[in-house]
Amino acid sequence: MSKETKSRYEFWFYVSVGAGLANATSSFMIMSGLFEVVQGLWVALAVIGSGILCWVTASAIAEQASLFPGSSGLRTYLKHSLGNQMSLFLVYIYLAFIVLGAGIESRLFAYVFTSVFPHFPPIAVSIVLFGVILGINLLGIEVPRIAQIVCLFLVLAGIAMFGLAGIFSLPHPQSLLHVSFTAGWKNLFYLPVAIGMGFFLFVGYEWVTPLGFRPQSYERVVPYSMFAAIAVTGLVAVVFVIGMAAQFQPGAIVKTPLPQTELAVVLFGAKGRIAALALCTLATLSTFNAGLLGGARLTYALAREGNFFKVCTKVSLRTGVTYGSILLLGFACLASSLLVLEFGFEMSAAVIGSAIVCCVYGSLVYSVIRLRVLRTRQQRTYITPVPLWLNWILVPVLPLLGLASLLITPEVGAGAWIGFSLCALVSYCMTLWFTSRKEEPVSVLARSNSSSN
């Protein structure tokens, strides 16, 4: 394999990880939820707006990745810019988002599965799904990189096919334009809320930063792969939401968390359910496998620092698998899945996740500004082209967009605020707990020295 071929293969592998995590089954529910905030083509504008802001954030992350190539990513950047406690708080709340996202994903996949096989209870589907993913990771079975790339291509092709079929079979094109431009001022007012909610569609591109094959990867390959992941994710999402808007009235779209299944049935008849299940199976397995493995690496790194539960440092001597972190995170995600299945608050959990991501991304934009002051002389192989003044604007704007989605999204109500506050409170308590435990031995030693003197 030539050097150029290897570079292309490396690039597409990074894209497959970032876009593979983003294009999950739960992303379809977010797309339908956007129609509850804005209507018609305004949903496509919201997706484009979210993608542009994610590109700005990715550019800031890429510059930090070039400062710390091969590091653990989020934790490293925030620790060097915002300090130990603030970085821990943001990492813990990001882990809460991962757990929430797993609960949403498994619930929605279970309902897609039972739409084809109605005799299977959704809870059994979720348990089997987690069992398969946990088994693969605990046995140390690594999915071949080429398989990850092919899987992403099939998922993207499937989403685009559904959307294009909906667009080109539109019976009355003027109706879509009428819906889009009726109450235009109202749609314009709610557009920022929809943009904040749309961040959920792109989450995952930043997970490629710890995966660099070599330090030189952080000059171009890693940054450009994040941009490509955002671009392809945004493109297929825009095509899909326009296809939905072409086939359904807004009220019909928001009533279902499974718009991909409904659209497939309208376009292809009863066999469309099977096509939707095949698409969601590829999306969910890819997302779960990469998400659980990446989350387990993060918790293992935290535990090695003494900032997470000690059980997460357990490693299999035979396979080298960090089975402690995989089991802990896997069972936390399973518990989240069972709660979502029992109480059905998947949309609230998704909006909470969007708010968390907006806050974390805002912190990462601020982090790149701080690091330019703190590490002025350190070499950067990639520098974000985004102007400094624009980064300063986005630092408060990104969290505000996420928090606005908690407040204004009609379906979620007060439960979203309570859930977000609970995630923040638990993250804050964990930060205090682990930092105080590390400081306690030093305090005891200081007191003993003073008493002996």
C-alpha cells in the first residue's frame, strides 16, 4: 500500500468514526423533533446552522489536538486551559450525555425492531443489544477499520436514499413552500432554538482526536476528517428532513420518534419497515461499538489519574481489554436504556444531551482562546482560521442555544430542566468528591508535620 493510499485510508477511517457516531438511530428522532420547533425548509436551515457552528468548534478542537497530539482529548485540553476542577466537571457531564445517548439509542432501536417483529418485547431487544456490544468489547474483538468505513457508507447512502425518494415523489411541491413561508417570522424567532437542538445530530466528530496514527496526522488529516464528518452528516440530514417535509404535514412528523420507518412505509410499502430496520441496525451497532469503546477509554484514563472509580483501572492480562471501565459504562448505559424504556422520556433526554453538548463545545472554544495566552510559544501544526472575535462571541452563544432548547422546545417541559440540573449536580458532586480525596492525604501530612514541629 503506497503512502498516498495509506493517507486516504487513514482519513476515511477518521471520518467513519466521527460521522458513524453522529448518524445514529436517535438522530432521526431529533430530526422529527425539529419540526416541532420550526416548519418546512426552516428545519433544513437549522441543520445547516448547527453544522456551521460545529465546524467552528471542530476547528478550535483541531488546534488544541495539534498542541497535544495523541492525548486523551477533551480532558487534556480543558485541564491545561481551565484547570483540574472545571475540566473534571465538564468531562463528567459529558459522560452523562454519553449515558443518556445510549439510553435513547437503545429505546429507538428496540421500537424499530419491534415494528418488524412485534412479538419481541422492547426490553428484551435492548438487553440483547447491550449484551452483544459488551461481549464484543470484553472479548477484545476489534471491528476491522475497512468494515467501519463500509458501514458508514451504507448508512449515509440509506439516509440519502430515503430523503431523495421523498423529495422526488413529492405530489405537490407548492405545499412545501407554503408550509415553509407561512408564519415566517415565528420560524425565524425559533430558529436559534432549533439550531441548538440540532447539535445532537453532529456529536461524535471530536472523538477522532485521540486516534491519530502519528503526530503528523494532526497537521491536516485529523482536522479535515472532522470537517468532512460534519459535512457529510449535515448533507444527508438536510436531504432527509426535506424528504420528510415533502411527504408529511408537520403535525404528522412530530407525532412519531421513528420518522425513518414512517417515511420508508410511505415510499416503499410494508417492505419499507425492513429497509428501515436494516439501516438502523447498521447505525446502532456502529454507534454503540465506537461510543462504548471511546467512553471506556476516557473513564479508564480518568481512573488512572484517581479521578474516577478504581474498578475502571482493571485490565485483562490476556487481551489487554479495560474490562472494568467497559462493564461500568456498559451497565450505566443499560440502566439508562431501561429507564427511558419505562418512562418514555427519550425526547427530553435528547434535548438535555443537546444542551450538555452546547455547553461543552462553548468551553472548548474558550479553551483554545486561553491556550493561546497560556502556551504562546508552543508550536501548533494547525491553527484555526476562525477570527478571535468570533470565538469570543461563540463562547456564551453556544451554551445559550443549548439552554434555550431546554426552555422553549414544546414537548419536553420542565422535566428537561430538572434532568439537566440533575446531571450538573451529580457532575459537580463527583468533582468535589474526587478532588477532595486526592487532596486529603496532603492535608493529613501537612497537619502531622506541623504537630511534630
